[in-house]
Amino acid sequence: MKLSDELILASLQPHARHVAIEVVQETGSTNADLLARIGQLQGPVLRAAENQTAGRGRAGRSWLSEAGQSLTFSLAWPFGASMSELAGLPPAVGVALAETLGDWGIAVELKWPNDVQREGNKLAGILIETAAAKSAQAESIWAVIGIGLNLAVPPALANEIGRPAAGLPELAGKEAGQKRNRLLAALLNGLASTLHQFEREGFAAFAERWNTRHAHAGQMVSIIDHGKVLHEGIASGIDRTGRLLLDTVHGQIAVIAGDVSLRAKE
Ligand code: ATP
């Protein structure tokens, strides 16, 4: 069974029912589609693609997927113009995904700043892009939250990714289609309550919840920018604004996400 807007809607909780649901067979990037429409959107929209052919990651990287083997979707969400602090949004979204998967009995870890891992390998990526929109009544900042979540990782896809990737093979088989629709609805329920809480309380409400799932807690890591090592140290956790706290030989520093990546030291 394919993704279906009706099935997703049927599993939404009241606090997420104001989100418009769109399912398309194929598109380049659900993030790009929604960003192009920001000026015309009346409220939150979830756009999911059965097949995403040009999925985006951070800093021009790609998110790869095969038709029907993953969930690839974006949620466009308006924040009031006074919402100045969106730096903590990617890790807050990571917490939302981890908590929803946890409710499904799937344990995951979080890799700073924006990945969800399973047994050390990447299961889901998060890419958040923002845009401002002005209407006669108000100005809003829109976040377009793009998520790619592997269900199966067939050999051809694994080859193309070139790095170990994780999936959710327990959702395959009989009733897989139904489970995909239910999981997408559950993720949207979790995201909607996260975004409401984030708007009220900022990332502070999520820091502890992130730290309990920190994939690299106490481990020696490098922070890399365009192939260059910027910092090395022991990852001690995330702070109340979403920065990574790193214990270096020069003392503790707080690293801002920007475009940097984290690598565990061998
Ligand atoms: P890094 O993981 O290096 O810190 P990042 O978190 O910035 O990078 P993203 O922008 O979230 O990475 O995702 C893009 C990267 O994810 C790609 O460069 C590729 O290595 C990896 N990738 C792409 N598709 C998949 C997939 N389906 N499953 C797992 N990993 C993938």
C-alpha cells in the first residue's frame, strides 16, 4: 500500500489536525517544493513523496533514497516573527523523531547536530531551511523541516551512500504500507507537539531529552568543516541553546552547528 493522505489524516491527533497533508508520487525535493510556495501557504503543510529524486542534505550534500523504501517528507511550519532563536530546532526535531520511534519500540541515538542513528549508523537525516513571509496581517518565519528516514536499505542504495546506513526492517513485510502511513502520522503528531513546545520554551525544554540519547557522550570526536579539523575533544553533551559542549585540552568550548560535521575518533 502506498502513502495516502486519508490514512495519515485518520491517525492524526487533535493538535496536529490543522496540518494540511499532501502526498505526491515523485518530486525532486519536498523541501524545495515547499520553500518555493512559502508566500502562498496559509498554515502548516506536510508534503511527502513516494519517490524523492534530488533529496538535499546540509551544505549541498545529497539525501539518497529508493521509491517506497523510506519516508521522505517535509513539514512547513510558521513561527511568529519574534521567534529569533531557531538554532536549536534541528536537535529538537531529532528529539521528536527519537521519542516517536521509542514509542514504537525502536531505540535510536542522536548525533550532533542533526542525525538520528541506530546502532551507530545513520537512520534519518534532518535538513531545516528557513524563509520569511509577509502578509497584510503579520510577518512570519517559516521553517521547512525536511526528513529522510530509511525503512529498507537495498544493496544498490547502500552502495551509492558509501557509508553504513541503518533501516527499520521490522516495518517491512505484511502490512508494510499501512505501517508506513501510521508511522508518518505518528512522526507528525510528535513533530507538532515538539514545535508547539519549542515555540513556547525554546531548545531548553529539549536539552536533557537530547543528552539522554547522545550517541557520542564521553567519546573523543573531531569537528570538521570542509574536510578540515576545527576542534578535537571529548563530547560532553548539548547545551540549552543547541551547541555541542566539547572538552578540549584548552578547556570546554561550545560549538555552533553551522555547516560543521562531527566524526568519532578511531
Ligand atoms: P554528516 O553525517 O557527515 O555529519 P550531515 O549530518 O551534515 O553530515 P546530512 O546533510 O544530514 O549530513 O545528510 C547528507 C549525508 O548523509 C550524505 O552526505 C551521505 O553521506 C548521507 N546519506 C545520504 N543518504 C542517506 C541515507 N539514505 N541513509 C543514510 N545516510 C545517507
